[in-house]
Amino acid sequence: MTRGRKAGGVVRLVSVAVVLSIILVAIQSSFFHPTTGPVNLSTEEIRILSHFQSNLEQCVANRGLGLTAHIIDHCNLILKFPQGTNSTWYNEQFKIFEPLEYKYDVCEAILLWEQYRNMTTVLTREYLDSRPDGWFDYAAKRIAQLGADKCYNQTLCEEHLNLILPAKPPFHPRQFRRCAVVGNSGDLLKTQFGEEIDNHDAVIRDNEAPVNEKYAKHVGLKRDFRLVVRGAARNMIKILNGSDNEVLIIKSVIHRDFNAMIKKIRNPVYLFQGIVLRRGAKGTGMKSIELALSMCDIVDIYGFTVDPGYTEWTRYFSTPRKGHNPLQGRAYYQLLECLGVIRIHSPMRAKRKQDWSDVPSREMINNAHRAALLLKKKQAGQEGGLGQFVNCKVWGKSGPYGTGPVSGSTDMTDTRKYSNYNRWEVMPFESLREEARKHYIQMEGVSLYKMDGNKLDDLVCVKHPPKS
Ligand SMILES: *[C@@H]1O[C@H](CO)[C@@H](O)[C@H](O)[C@H]1NC(C)=O
Ligand SMILES: *[C@@H]1O[C@H](CO)[C@@H](O)[C@H](O)[C@H]1NC(C)=O
Ligand SMILES: *[C@@H]1O[C@H](CO)[C@@H](O)[C@H](O)[C@H]1NC(C)=O
Ligand SMILES: *[C@@H]1O[C@H](CO)[C@@H](O)[C@H](O)[C@H]1NC(C)=O
């Protein structure tokens, strides 16, 4: 047992080292051969991206609370914390303190995050049916205590998943205008964002974050979505505290105990589709942002630890304890804000006027996205094919919108049978927000799903014919 775990640790260490050296080699070779391949460097695209970079630089200077951006070229930049920033997080494994500088490829970041606005992030039956080995391979990875690493018996796997597997995406791109993503940072107690949070069209919360009168003025009372991990199952009834509309989205795996609990509640429960399999729980906040972006035009984040001067790492509902200075997270969230992906709200930002004029406009982002895509295609020696389905690697077909069975299995309890799935799963197309309907039509009824992890180059695309 111990030996197995140790061996696993070594394997993990080695793979981390391998990945790191590949990245290093990639960075070096891109430094010394910036124009490898059949590159017909387009000055127009570079001009657009350089303009975008200077806007980003200015945005970070204005909003970054001391962070500064240093442009390397039209795609790359470094975010730097001021000299003397207290980096208290010591990494035992690598024997280093958290660095004060972070390098980013802005072109890749735009491509990644803009794509999320068109994605489906809930696991569905149509995805498992369309993806090669979807049932055999992928489904097995989302079930704990299966007793096998693959679904050799699909019926058995279906039994595990039926309860939480909708036929088609229950939520749609552009479904909501403004969403609040509420993290768990103890910082929330320093502000009174409660009312502001509740004024959003949808509120997304995390794990066991309590919502009640005690914290109302700090975190609000509205509850629409909650991303949970498997361990939270034990406390689920307590966490839900009588709220049976809140949609639960599981970030990890399902298993029999979890299923037993789900049968007792009326809340819709789904599995998150885009998790990075075989990796740690790093970036739980990122998953909430991915979910939000796949449904909302504007994403406001609260309760993320993003202000300078942190000496403790704590949640708003637990006693403070010493922790680290999350510099890496702070830098990345600031990048995302200046890419127009999120809007950050925190104690140090609470007093200033809500002015987003230095964040790039929709038009500017669209132009930069197009330029980044063109450039990438040229560098890869591929011309043309810039349509919205350019990344569709696998195609699948499903029934028209609003048809097919909703989530559920044959052995559902009455509670489950009369649960609140229907609110989302059989919502008539006509009652969707206009922007969502327009998007659906423009996308020709195609839902986009990630294949795996954080790569968005390979998508599973499922077409829904119009209702006849
Ligand atoms: C597959 O699983 C189902 C449900 O648990 C079971 O009834 C069936 O006997 C299994 N089939 C095989 C071949 O093991
Ligand atoms: C449950 O909700 C009630 C009423 O809304 C509230 O008074 C109570 O504090 C909540 N309990 C927990 C554990 O949050
Ligand atoms: C940095 O933070 C640590 C831990 O909170 C503290 O002990 C130390 O005094 C700080 N150093 C500076 C220069 O502020
Ligand atoms: C996203 O969807 C819109 C239609 O609403 C489309 O015009 C655009 O090309 C898509 N973008 C990406 C990156 O897929």
C-alpha cells in the first residue's frame, strides 16, 4: 500500500519534471526560432495584437494594485509584482519561494477563454454517445468504486450515471447576462457585497460555503449553482439547508453513496464536463469561472484572494489560519480581468468607482481573437477554415432541442422523480434569453464540448437538428 503510493508519487514527480522540461524546451526554441515553419508573418494581425497588448499593459497598470505588465512581443508578456513583495509561500518540493514574475501567452489565453463562451460544460448523454470510447473510457473515469478502469459493462456504468446525466445540455451559452462567482475567501467579511451579489441573474458558489442570515450582508442569499467535490456529499443536506432549486455540479466523480444521497434531494445534480483528469485539485476557482463563462455574458468574481498583503489563508466561515501569499493566482486573475474575461471585486477595489473603461471592449476582444486565430493557423501552415467549427474534431448527432428523456433512472425515488430538473431540461426554446436563442441559431444548433483537460483545439461537436 505504502510502497504503491510512493511509487505513484515518484511517477508523478517524474512526469512533472518531463512536462516542465518540454515546456522549457518549447519556450527556448520559440525564443531562438521565432519564425519556424512556413510563416508568412502577417503585419496586420501583429499590429492588432500589439495594440491589444498595449491596452493590456495600461489596464494592468490601472487595476493591478502594483502589478505591472512587460511586453515581450505581440503574444507574450510578463506580469511582475513590485520588488520587495512579500512572497511567503515556500514550496517544500522545489525549495523555492513563489516567484514575483509570471510569463503568459496572451494569444493562447484569448483563444482559450473566448472559446469558453461557446462551450457546454455539463456532462451529457449525447457527449458520451458521440465521443469515441465515451462510455467505455471517459465514463469510467467519472465513477469511483467501479471496480474496473473501463466500462466493460456499459449497463453498470449507466446505472451509476443515469441519475445525473441529461440527454442534452441543460444550460446554454449566453443564458444569463450577469453572473456572480463567489469564492470562499475570508476577505469577504471585510466588505458588504451581499446585496450586489444578489442582484446578479445567477450566483455560482463553491463547495460547502454557507448561505444564511449570518453571512447575508457579506455573501448574499441568492443561490443558483454550486460546484461541489465528492467529499462534500456527506454534508450536502446541511449545505443545501432547505434550498431545493440550487443546481449542484460535481467537479470530481460519482459513486454509490453520492447517488444514494442525490435520490433524497430535489435539486438538479450534474457532472462538470471539463475537468482535467489525472491531476490535482489545482484551480478550483477556475472551474467556477469556466462554468460561468459558458452561460453568462458578464462574470463578476467575489471572495477570491486577490489583494496584496495576504498573510493568512482562510475561508469566510472558518477560523483564520496562516497560509501563503497566492501570487500566482493573483497575477492570473488580473490577466483575465484585463482580457475582459472576469471583473474582480475585492476589499481594496470596493471603494473605487466601478469603471471598466480600461478593460478591452467586445469589439477589441473579437478583433484580437480573430488575429490570434489567423496567426496560429498560419504558423501551423493551415490556411482558411476559420469558421466557428474549426476545432471540431469529432461530430455527433442528437435529437432536436427540447426532446429526449430528461435525467433519471428507472429506480428513482419519488423525491427524485418530482425534482427540479424540469425547470432547466424541458425549458421551451422560446423562453430562453434572446441572446441565447440567437447564438443557438448562429451555431446551427451545434453544442461544443471539450475533449479533455485544458486543450481547446479538439472539440466534440454535437448537432441538434431544428424541430420539424
Ligand atoms: C452488467 O451489469 C448489469 C447491472 O449491474 C448486470 O445486471 C449484468 O448482469 C452485467 N452483465 C455482465 C455480463 O456482467
Ligand atoms: C438554515 O436556514 C435557516 C433559515 O433560512 C437559518 O436560520 C439557519 O441558520 C440555516 N442553517 C445553516 C446551517 O446555515
Ligand atoms: C512577510 O510575511 C511574513 C509572514 O506573514 C512575516 O513574518 C514577515 O515579517 C513579512 N516580511 C515583510 C518584509 O513584510
Ligand atoms: C462563438 O459563437 C459566436 C456566435 O454566437 C460565433 O460568432 C463565434 O465565432 C464563436 N466563437 C468561437 C471562438 O467559437
